[in-house]
Amino acid sequence: MHLEAPPPFLKSTMNFILETLKVLGLVLWYSLESFVFCFIPTKKKNVAGEVVLITGSGSGIGRLMALEFADLGTVLVLWDINQEGLKETARLVKEKGVTRVHCYVCDCSDKAEVYSVADQVKREVGDVSILVNNAGIVTGKKFMDAPDSLIEKSMEVNTMAHFWTYKAFLPAMIANNHGHLVCIASSAGLIGVNGLADYCASKFGAVGFAESISLELIATGKDGIKTTIVCPYFINTGMFDGCQTKWPRLLPILEPTYVAKKIIRAVLTDQVFLLLPRSMYLIAGLKNILPTKQGVLLGQYLGAFSLMDTFRGHNKKVQ
Ligand SMILES: NC(=O)c1ccc[n+]([C@@H]2O[C@H](COP(=O)([O-])OP(=O)(O)OC[C@H]3O[C@@H](n4cnc5c(N)ncnc54)[C@H](O)[C@@H]3O)[C@@H](O)[C@H]2O)c1
């Protein structure tokens, strides 16, 4: 008996129904999986022997992450423009018994310097397998008051430096299908903030870049290279000194050690997005679904319009 092929319209409708059902089933399955993992502790990976490069590790979160990685038996490569800060981080790391720590003065805003220091690292230490793009700066001025040079610098340090470090270290990770890319962005990379236009633009850029590369790696089958994108609210490191939070219970100013520990945990469990504090997941979600007027109202309620009014930053401490 000769069966006739279904007409093209019927075939495409059946394909649509089958594929939609398959995706809905998987969505349900992954949701169940996430729910179950809320109660079961996630297995942590072993990073002993991995070569971890942290930019901006001469102070703040960078230094604290170096100290956390030191406890895990990693080889540390520390970059910063601040030589004294680097020396201090290396000293603290060595106090913990780590012998393989390598410091390099590198201005991450300078592409040529990033490439040249990266070559030096490859020759002297080897391939980097965990790359933490952490170096960051903030101008803290209203857009029209910010000098062009500072705006450009913010983009170069907070965004463009990530491009150049990936270009330098990703090829070896791809060749081995092994590695981890960590982007220290900010909640200002998910939600715009009055008075932080250049910083927000640079952090939105960093988030978009890291997320896209992660998808590019998945699409090319390089699933051994993991990505973690970190978006914290204010951290008490001095970078945003003077800034105050309106509702400290909902949006507390975070303690640096807590943040560093959370980041390392996210890396060890291959968590893709880490938003801190937890309320940031809800706020970022609401921002994306609320109509504009309600979004602005929520921003005002959360104090986002006056966050930067009392900003002093690192260099302008009150006497
Ligand atoms: N502190 C906060 O409230 C906060 C909130 C969200 C995100 N972040 C992000 O966390 C990261 C770490 O910030 P932090 O709070 O530890 O600040 P920090 O100022 O203590 O540390 C930043 C480090 O980056 C270094 N650095 C600056 N420019 C550099 C350059 N061109 N090349 C190399 N190194 C350079 C600095 O010397 C410093 O050691 C930054 O990317 C920052 O944007 C901070």
C-alpha cells in the first residue's frame, strides 16, 4: 500500500507541537531539578592545582578572593596597578602556606600591556584555567560632570579589559575544554542607577559580554568551560564609601569577606549568576516585568535615585 507524505502544512504543525511539548517537559524537569537542589547541598568541584588569575587583587574583593583560593591549593597569579597592594596580598597568601603565588603589575586598561603580561604569565607560570576579571573603578559623578577621560577609563577597566584577558587566556581553555571565567560585575550591570551612568554602562557591557561568551562556548560544545557572573550591591571595601542604603534589611551594604566566600562557592558549584544580597534576584526580576512607571516608583521606594548623593569613594575620606 502506498502512503502519501503528509502535506507540508501538517508536517510543520506536527513538528511545532512535538518540539513545544519536548521543551515544556524539559522546562518542568529543570524547574524540579532546581527546586530539589535548594535542599540538597551542591557538590563542589576540586580546584587544587588550577592556575587562578585575579585582576585587581591588590585590595578589596580581589585580595579576599586570593585568600580564599589560597586555601584550596591553587596556583595564584595576581594582577594590579598597585604594586604595594599586590605585595601585601602576596604576603597574606604566603602566610597561609601557599608558595606558588606570582605577582604582576599590569594596567588592565591597556590592551598592549594585558597581552604582553599575559604572554609573560604563560611563559613563567603556564596556562591560566580560572580567570577572574575583578579590577574595577568608579567615577561617581553625574554624567555631564564626568570628564571624558574618566568615562573612557571606566569602560576600559570595567569592560574592555575583559575582552583582552579572554583573548589572551581563553584559547588554552578551549583547547583543553576546561576552565572557568569569572566576571565580577555589579547589580549596576543589571539595573540603571541615577548618578552612575558610565559605571552602569561598563558593568552592563561586562555582563552582556560574559553571558554571550558563555552561550558561544555552549553552542560550540565547549561545555567544560564554566562561567560565573557576579552582581553584588554595595560592598564595604571603600570603593563606594559615603553611599547609604535606604532599607538596610532588604538591601544591606555587604561585608567583603561574605562576598568573597559567596563568589568562591559559586565558582566551586559552577553557579552561572550570583546576585547579592538575595533580594537582588527579586528586584532584578521585577525590573524586567514591571511597566516603566511602576519600575520608577520601585526605584524611588528603594532609594535608587539618591544612592550616589553622598558618594565619596576611595580618595575622599571624611577627616
Ligand atoms: N565595592 C562595591 O560596592 C562593589 C559593588 C559591586 C561590584 N563591585 C566590583 O567589584 C570589583 C572589586 O571592587 P572592590 O570593591 O574590591 O574595589 P577596590 O577598589 O578595593 O579594588 C579594585 C582593585 O582594582 C585595581 N585596579 C583599578 N584599576 C586597575 C587597572 N587599570 N588595572 C589593574 N588593576 C586595577 C585597584 O588597584 C584595586 O586593587 C570591581 O570590579 C567593582 O566594580 C564593587
